[in-house]
Amino acid sequence: MALHPEGIFTSGPIAHLVALAADGPDPLEWEVLRLARVTRSDHWDAAWRHTAQPLASQLDYMATAFSEAFFATCPQDTRRAWTAAAGTKSMPEFMTELAMLIRLADRQWPAGYEDVPLAQWEVRSQFPLLLELDSWSYDEEHGSYEESLLAFIEAEHPFCFYELLPRLTQALEVRTLSTQSDAFAASFRTLQPAATPEVLDTLARVSFTHLTEHHG
């Protein structure tokens, strides 16, 4: 079977950070802190989930084992991203520095949205079901979002809970974060203007009512 070890450079959270560092406008420190927010551990997470310390250790190993010959076998776009992210540093130096940033982020409370603004990629990662709130409707066939949501629930019932539960959770999380942080609320409104507080409240109310009455 063919081996493809270049995946250590091309996929996963580290490759995501490298792509952001290569092409994004924000400092790498911000992106590391955002990754820490997105991947923060909760009590129900599996023990083998990708977390900060294993990622930092992976970078330590990559720095120690780095080989220009092996790096040359990676796809051209991957080499470009890593080279751009490293800047004037050698590849092992960049890997070691990134490992340090990840460890530092892991040792502090999640960064506040006032200090590190919410990014579009965070919204896509944490709230993907809020990006297209009524993608099931066509040509404005419903008079309101509530009508659209009720039609969707009716069409999907009795298996609607597969969609409703994660949508409800994401809506409640956004509403809670918005009440806790004006900066989060402002950024989320800018990044996802369709998901207004009124729409999210409707999503939560209608979903919870249906789940209680029909799946409780």
C-alpha cells in the first residue's frame, strides 16, 4: 500500500494554522488563540481528541525530524504555505515557535472577543448550521422564517431531531455568547447578518417546542 506521510504537513489543525499564517491578515498569535477557543475541551470530549498539548508535541517532533528532502515531496501549495508562514525563520524554528504559542494559549483562559475578534473561520467551525438558515426553501416561498422552519420540520419529521438538536444548540450558544460579550455580538452580526437575534430566538423557540411536544 502506498504511503502518504506528507499528510502531517497538509491536514489537521496545524495545517489550518499554517494556512492562516500564510494568507490571513491577522497575527499568528490571534489565530492560535482562536483555535484554542474553537477546540476547547469540555467534559464530554473523548480523551483522544486533538488538543493543544498533543499538537505542540507533534510540532516538536516535526521540528526535530524535519528534512528538506522530505518537505520537497509535499504538494507545491503546501510548501508555499509553510514557507510563507515561516517567513525569515527556518522551518524547525517556525515549528518550535508555533508549538510554544499553542502551549501558551493552553495555559490561559480562552481569549476574550474584545481582545481577539471573532473570525469568519471560527463561525464556520462552531456554527455551521447557522450559515444557511433556510437553505431548504426556494424563491421566497414562505412569508417568514418561522413558516419556513415549520415547513422544514414537518418535511423532516419524525427524523427532524437530527437537524434540530445541533441547530438549537448552536443558536443557544450564539445567543448566550452575545449576551456575555458585546464584541462577539457585533462581530457575529457582521459575519452572519442573516442570523439576527430575532431569527435565532425563533429557531430556539420553535425547535424546543417541537422537540418537547413530539420527541419528549
